[in-house]
Amino acid sequence: MIKYKIRQNWRDFADSAVGDKALNGRTIADGRKSQVVGLMGEMVFGRYLIDNQLGFEYLAMESTDFDFRVDSLFIDVKTAYSNYEPQPDWHCRIPIYQQFQRNDIYVFA
């Protein structure tokens, strides 16, 4: 498990970048809150890639199947809103309606 501290400027950016409505009717939590948390997760993963000098493309605005491409791998970042720090023994799940996404790897942030 890799830990990153969420920076306040990331929170501020995500809050200002997200619209008022859910992305779709299957959004689990309050639509806006889920999107803010999702964008922060993508930002953290992007920071991880930069810190490890891994080249990538951010593709979340172009696809609903994946968020990043690293080399030839398509990666989807999954997040969950929580009031607690994530633990390594937490269960991570993919919604059944996303089981046919065209990605190679899931990252849980």
C-alpha cells in the first residue's frame, strides 16, 4: 500500500473542477462528492506516476473505460468516499455494470 497525503490545493482544484450533477444514474454517493473524490484519486495517482518518472497520458476526459495510459497499459482509478484512512485489508470492488470496461489495470486510490 502506498500512501500520499491529499494536498489542500488538490481538494480546492477538484471542488472547483467538478460540476453539480452526477456523471450517471449509477453514482453511489452524492454525485458531486463522488466526482470530487474520484478526481482527487486521479490526481494522487498522477502524482505517483510523476514521482516515479513514469510517462503517461491522462485520458479520463476521452474515455469512461480508463483514466490513464502508461506505456501500452490502460488504467482506471477507483475511489471510495470515506471518513477513515484506507487499510490494506479493505475490500475493493468494481461495479457490475463496469465489468466490461476496456482497461488493463485498476488502481484503488
